[in-house]
Amino acid sequence: MMKMRKTAMILLTLMVGLTASAQDQRESVRTRIETALRANYERGSYDTLYIKRPDSKLLLRLRGNLSGTTIKSKDKEAEGTIRSKLSTDTRGTISVGASYLGVSAAVALNPSRLAGKNKDMEYNINFYGNRFGIEACYQDSKTLSGDITRDDDSYHLAKGDVRYRMLNITGYYAFNHRRFSYPAAFTQSYIQKRSAGSWLLGCTFQSGRIKETDDAPDELNNTRLSMNCFAIGGGYGYNFVVRKWLFHASLQPSLIVFNDNSVRVSGKKFKQETHFPEMIFNTRAAIIYNINQRYLAGATFLFNTTMLGDRSDYTDVLKWRARAFVGIRL
């Protein structure tokens, strides 16, 4: 009996020791992760008279998002001039996001998709730094619709007739990154204390496809459009600070240096001509109101405009996104 008690005590001691050891290990891992995050969070060279980090570690935000795409084109052919204006449905989502020591994650909910009214999908991955940043967006839509006219003849492209997919990747480099902060306007991971601006260097890559679905009518003649282009340019951004308000505006025009656009009709491929200059314009704007040290609210706007061709033969693509939010720092 005594031996059994001693054995039980030994096992209990080992279990308590193992539990304590596991807790210590978890605490050690958590401490190391937080130390690494804080070191990365506080790293960087910036003028503290113009920019600072928030005093809190955690930022929680509730956001409402709207986005859409419009495509306008004009094409002169021997049979006449073809004009079109097509648009996707406006996509609306509600998201809840958290940012801890500069690392952010968010979960989005699309009420229209849950109701079965809009099955369009969009993925956004953004990194905004003071020195450089990247915006990446992939869109997959079956709601592109509108009117196509050839002289006096008109045809309506209905939702579901075509599938539109587009990948857009844009990067920037801010020369005055010690005093001008992009993340102060778009992620609120910094606070802009004084007004400042910066010249920008940037580039943009786009790759898109429009092709028929199985529900498309015969009039489309198995038509597919492809667009691939790369642009290099620059621009200017400015953060204007007045009391508790931050107003941001920036324009980044880029010249397309590589262009590979084509149309495939009934199995025959036609390469579209390149005209100089062809441009991509990335426009950004934001309004941020810091209610106090803990609460904030604001709105951000992104516009990506691609202009291909000339006045007589062109394709213009506008991709936009608007976002309003409220947040709390803890």
C-alpha cells in the first residue's frame, strides 16, 4: 500500500512538473514572439517631430468596404465603330480587423454573397511602410455587364455572359520616408504629427482576362480578351495635419513600358496595337480623425485607372475601392 502511495506521489509530481514546464515553454515562446514583434515595430529611422508610433499595442477596427470596376472602349473597324461601357456590380463587405504591434489580420463578410445575389470575389493584400509599400488585388467577377454598340446597332451584355479576372500589383517608394508616412493614412500604424509630403517612385503590373461563360449567347462568337502590362513612374503624396485631422492625397502616374494585349474571336487571335503614351494612374486619398488617444474614425479611397490606345481606338479600365472605419486602440 505504501509503495502504491509513493508511486502515485511520484507520478503526480512528474505531472505537475511537466505541466509547469509546458506553461513555462508557452510563456517563453510568447515572450520571444512579442519581443521580436516589438523590435520590428520600433525599428526604423524617422523624424519623431513628424511621425510617431501609437502608444498602444493593439488596434481594433470595424470597416465597411465598397469596390467596383468600369471598362470603356472604342474600336474602329471597317464595318463601323464599336463602343462599349461595361461595369461590375458594386461589391460591399463588412470586415473586422485587428493589428498587434504592426501585424494585421481581418475577416470580411459579404451580405450579398450570403444571400446569393453577388458571387464576385476579391482578395486584397497590402503592405504600407514609410519607405516602401505594395498593394495587390485579385478580382474574379461574373457580374460584368453593359451595352455594346456598333453605329446604330446595340447589344446588351447581361450578367453571367462573361467572366472577368484581373490581377493588379502596385508598389511605391517614398523618398521623404523619415517625415512622410503612408501607413499613418491607410493602416494607422503610425501617427502623422506634422504636415509633410514626399516624391514617389513606383511601378505597376496588371494581368486581366475577359472570356465567355457557358451561358453566353452565340453573338459573342467565342470572344476572349487578354491584357498584360507593366508600367514605371513616379508621383507625389502629401499628408496635411490640422489639429486632430489628417488629410492624405497622392497621385502616381506610370508609363506603360511593356504591353501585350490581344483579342481572340472564333479561335483567331488578333494582337492589339500599342500606342504611345499609354498610362496607369494610381490615385489615393484618406481622411482620418483621431477623436482622442484611443478612438479614431476615417475613410480611405483607392483609384486605379489604366488608359490604353489613343482617342480613336482606346480601352480605359477603372478599378476603385472606398472604405470607412471606426477603431479603438488598446
